[in-house]
Amino acid sequence: MHKLPKLDLNITNDCNYRCTHCAFDSGEKKMRDIPLAKIKELLIDTKSLGGERFDITGGEPTLRPDLEGIVLFGKSLGYKIELVTNGSLLSREKLVRLKGVGLDSVTISLDGPNYESYSEIRKVHRTTYERVLKNITEAVGLGFAVKINTIAAKNNYERIPELTEFCIKAGIKEHGIYYFTPIGRGECGGLSAVEPVEWLRFVREKLLRYDDKIKMRIEIPLIEKGMLKKEFCCLAESERYHMQILPDGKVYPCAIAASYDKPIADLNKTRISGIWNNQFIWNSYWGSLNRFFNENNSAGYCVNFSGFKMQDYKYKYDLVCPLRKFSPGDLSCEGA
């Protein structure tokens, strides 16, 4: 039986931000929150499939009043649990309560080393930005494994090394750098993607130096031919490792499929145990999603970069799943 080790559990689509890149149009696109009883059923079923961890995300998950109850139930089943948040609604008191019910780690979004670069991505007041910084310090001080997530767009990518330096000095365990992909609100939110080859060059010239100083995970949409050991897609049989659950109970293999509203199933009609190892469902879904990408996006790629002709890169580069994570060392290239 193929294991399902991880869930990305979007417990609400409510949000106090309106981020320009948001894949789920959080705060604007209304969804009925999945009930706690259904979450418990999902976590029990996933445990029987080999579940090891889940990330609680949104929307802004701290807006959901039963957040601590979800963590407590997940820990009773033996899960490792991470909270993914914009950090603005945290406080020392809330972090202490979450620590008390067993939350393992906190991931906070931070997109620049100062307010000006941060507000290019998340258009909030300076006092909100300062509160986020304070809550990062509180989370580190309380002993959480803290990760910083950063969107890399044309607006802010050159400031990312300064942000990595901040992470190292602040005692952050991991820095995740996510290449901006124009899906959801990102299709019309005013951000632009870094030209893919320029982003690859930037990672090698500016971020590779941090490979032995902090754990880094970087997204990139292409790499020279021959460098990938195997093709990668969340839909491939050998690569499936997680499921994305949206607040309305719809199930997706990844956030990109979710942004296109292409669910593989609905938990209001079935259970995760009836989906995960049903190869007929997966084969049918893979075929329909492939047809959708080929009809709607250049080169059959899963994201439509309107500013770049992705097929033009295919002579020299392999296109990579934009959700795949690399360390800087994975992307090093002799002579590059």
C-alpha cells in the first residue's frame, strides 16, 4: 500500500490579509469551514494510511477558534504538526497555549528584510509588520522550530539574501523561498515572476553560500537538462506524498490543482481512504488534468507564465514542478 505521510490542511479560507500572490483568494473567496468532526475523521483515516505529519494552514488558520482543539487531537494520534501563518494574529499568550497542546513548529511568512520590501508582497500597515517580527522572536524564544516562508518575485528577490542573514541571526531553523507563480489572486495581483534563468543564476550566485549555514528549501521552474535524476510531479505514482484539503472538504494533490478548482474528490461525499490507493481514480484524474494543462497553458506546463514562453526553454532546460523544493546545493552547477 502506498503511504500518505502528509496533509496540507487548510482549515479556513478567512484571512485578515489580501496578499497579492494568494493561490486561494483567501479573505475574498468564501468557503464553509470543514467541521471539526470531519477533520478528526480525516486525521484518523490518514493515520491508517501511514500519516506522519500535517501542516495547518489557510487562509489565516489562527482565525479559526478551535485551532488548539485540532492540534490537541492531532497530537493524540501521534502526528507532527506545523502551523503556517502570516504571524500577525499571534501573541505570546497564544503561542504558549499552542505549545501546551503540543504544536511542534511555526512557519511565518516574511518577504523582505524591512517594511518596504515586505509590503511589496503583503500590503499591510507598518505596525502589523512590526508585530510579525515580534511574534517571530516570541516563537523562537518559546522553543518552537521556526521556519520563515518567503515569496520570491521580481519586486523583492534581490533582497532575499539580507532576509536569509536575518534568519540566521534570529535563530530560525529553516528558510523556505517560493518562486512566485501566477495562480489564484496572483494572476492579476500586480506581481511579476523573476525570469526563470535569471532566478536560477541568482540562486547560484547569491544563495548557494548559505547552504551550510541554514536549512533552505527553494522552488525553481527549470534546470539544465541532465541535472534531474527523475521527473517530478505530485500526481506521479512514485512521487505522491501528500494531499491538499481545502476548507470546503475538496481534495487536491497540490496547491496548483486547487487554484484551478480541479479536485480529485470531495470529503463530503467520500473518505480519504477510498481515494489514496484507488489507481483508477488517479489515472482518470491525471488524464483529465493533463488535457486541461495542454489546452490552457504553454508547453503543457501546469502554470501559465504569460510573460514567458515556457516551450522556448525546453531545448536547454527541463521544466520542473514549481512546487518542488531544492536545497541550494541541489542547484549548484560546475561552470554555471
